Amino acid sequence: MTRKPRGKKIVIDPVTRIEGHLKVEVEVSNGKVVNAHCSDMLFRGFEIILEGRDPRDASQITQRICGVCPTSHGTASVLCLDDAFSVKPTSNGRILRNLILGADHVWDHILHFYHLVALDYVKGPEAPPFIPRYTGPKIYKLPPEINELGVKGYLEALNIRRIGHEMTAILGGRAPHVHGLVVGGVTEAPTVDGIAGYLWRLKKIEKFYDTYYLPTVYAVAKYYPELFKVGVGCKNFLSYGVYPLNDECTKFLFKPGVYTKGKDRPLDLDKISEDVKYSWYDEKTTGLNPKEGKTVPKVDKKTAYSFAKAPRYDGLPHEVGPLARMWIENPVISKHANKFLGIPKDKDVRFRDLGEKAFSVLGRIVARAEEGWIEVQAMKGWIMEIRPSEPVYVKAPVPEEATGCGVTEAPRGSVGHWMKIKGKKISHYQIIAPTSWNVSPRDDAGTPGPIEQALIGTPVEDVKNPVNVLRVIRSFDP
């Protein structure tokens, strides 16, 4: 793709402290980013690997797409299988799936803030992994006591992540890459001891949220107020919905929906398409809905600069992730927000009360911490709804021919799986991973993806220390 530079070009390759292989190029003019391109540099081709396999293999194979959010892919896959096999899990199966997925979410939010994002704001000791780092007089602004809380939280978060993995393993059989997610429900029949062990660990995580995570996030928000105006992005949001609250899957903790051009709208999966004009895939596959999509790599394509396709909803880029889910659901958030916003504790604060601040680097970070807090509160109730003596699984035979779709939410955003079965084998499988939405390149119309749009306008005072560029990227958790 031929591009005429409009200013100083900065190439960050690879972007560190993210989950994957990302290259970002930005052009800086007059102290601001004026152009940006995100390049996903790794082709994996899981859709091709799955063709010809037993459909029940999908829930295990697709978990290998990501070492951090495998449970989200496993959940999307078994929902896809449920749809294709025409089976509905029991109440126990639904609740246990929520708890397995929830365990991954609440520790992954902590991972994202402390071990990926925090070091852009918290200055640790002069030793790895806290160094090397960008340097400059305006990069680290937290007062000593808050900075110390951030460092302590960083170290304690390592232990909390282990506890979160143990929760996943108690109900899912293993972490990561759980064995317990299968078509029709789950495999692990919970015991009273298992329920008690899960709840005990969940309360440890809740304490961490209240003692370290939320206070540190709001402290960062207080001392970096300028970042509420950085990384705005496309301001279109999409969520598939997650954590069904009834067996009919008509109510969710975070509801499905879209927010497009300033209006809330119902979700219609048929409006999803994937453009590939600027991706290393055959041009003939562009614009397809994933139920008919194709994965045909073409690495010598001149216009392309990314292995990510460009997912679009109704022809427009949409951001996915905690900010999207929280904006669409607009739930009541923690009392930590009351103090930050100067609102009395006896009044409920909803996420949209943040207003335009939400559309920013810090808005994404606050959304993620608050979402995790909401998930912890919900999980305390769900664990008590389990009935150890009741079934967790509904047996279903492999269909001769069928189609299926399964969508859910990973910590970093919306994940969808689409499948066709012929002769009891997978004949077609398509996946839109969460980061594909956010890190997408230009679409066929030339419209930048959400991260590319969020980067434009980002202040860069020193091209040798482009910390704000990294802050924007990492706020999406690509």
C-alpha cells in the first residue's frame, strides 16, 4: 500500500506488553498523530485447520487461538455447537459456563491493568520487568504513596492471577485451555467442596478489586485527566452479550446490542461483514458475512498491510470490549466512582454518567475495572444457584448436516464462531476474534479501524518517547 508521509514516521514493531504480534506505524505532525496503520503480523489459519474435523474437536482446538482468553473461544465454540446440534444446556450447565468464563474475565482484567498497562503510569524499581521504559518529565505523575500502591498491586496481582486460574480449574477441569466446556453443557459435576473453594477464592479477588485495583485506577484517572481526551476512537460500539441469566438466554448480565452514530440499536448478526482490501487475503472473499466467509491467504497482495481482516457492522467500524459492553448495558457501578465524580455515596452512578470521558484511554481502563467488579458481585450469586445433585450436561448426537453460530464476550471484546457440518464433519468454520474488530486495517471504503482512528490526534511531545501512542494501543488490550 503506497502512502505519502505527512510528518515524522514512528514505527513500533513489535508493540510490547500486549497479547500478540502487532506492528503500528504512526505519522506525527505538529506534535500530534495525523495518520496510523495497525498491522497484525501473524497468520495462523485455525479456520483451515478445523475443516474435516469432528465438530466436537472445535471447542478444544479453538482454545489454542489465545493463551490468555482460551475460555472465551471455548465458550463461543460450544455455543456454536449447541446451535448446530439443537441442544439446550441444563440450568446447572448454563450457570457453570458463566462461572468458568467469569473466572477468566475477573483475573484477566487484573492482568491487563497491572501487567500490561500500569507500567505506563506506575514507576517501578530500577529492575526488570519495570525497566527498560520510556523516560521524560511528564510520563510518571503519581505521588509516592499512590505509586507505591501501584507497585504493591502489581506484585499481588501475580498471586491473584494464580487464584483466578484455580477457580477456572475447579469447575472447568484445567486452566488454561479448559476441558470442561462441551456441547450440551459442561463435564464437571460440582461438589460442595468445589463450590466452597471457588467462593473462597472469589472473595480474595473481590478484596483485591476494592483494596488495589479500583483505587489505583481512579488515582491514575485523577492524576492524568488529559487522557480522558485522548484515544477517542470511532464511538461506535458492539456487544454480543454475555452471561445469560435465564435458560432461554433472553436476559444477560451484559446485554447484546450496538451503539452506532449516537443511537442504541438491537444487534443483528446478519449485518456483520469482513472486508479484506487491505488484508493479506484473496480479494474475492471481501465483504462476506462470516457464515459464508472464507480464509484464503494471499501474502503477495500489494495493497495489504495486515493479516487481520476488517470486520464491520452495517458497513461501519465498531469498537468492542469492556467500554462497549459497559456503554451498551449502562449498569450501576461501584462507589469508587462516586468519590471520583464527587457524587454522594447514597446515589447510584451508572456508567454513562461518565459522559464524554468514557470515550478515551482512561475511559476504557475505568470501564474494565468496573466491569470486573460487577462480574465479581454477580458470580457470588451464581455460585449459590448451583445444584450439585442435578445434571450439568445434555447428550446430543452429531448431526449429519447443520449450521451453527456462537457468540459471546472475551475480556477484550466480542468473539464469534460460525460453523457448517456436512457428513458429520466440519465443512466450514469462521472466527472473528475480539482484536480483529479493534485492530482491523482499513476497510474496502478506506475507513480506518477503531485503534487506527483512536490513535489519530494523540499528542506526541517527543517522538523518541511516544508513550501516549502506546497508552492508546494498550487501552484496547489488542
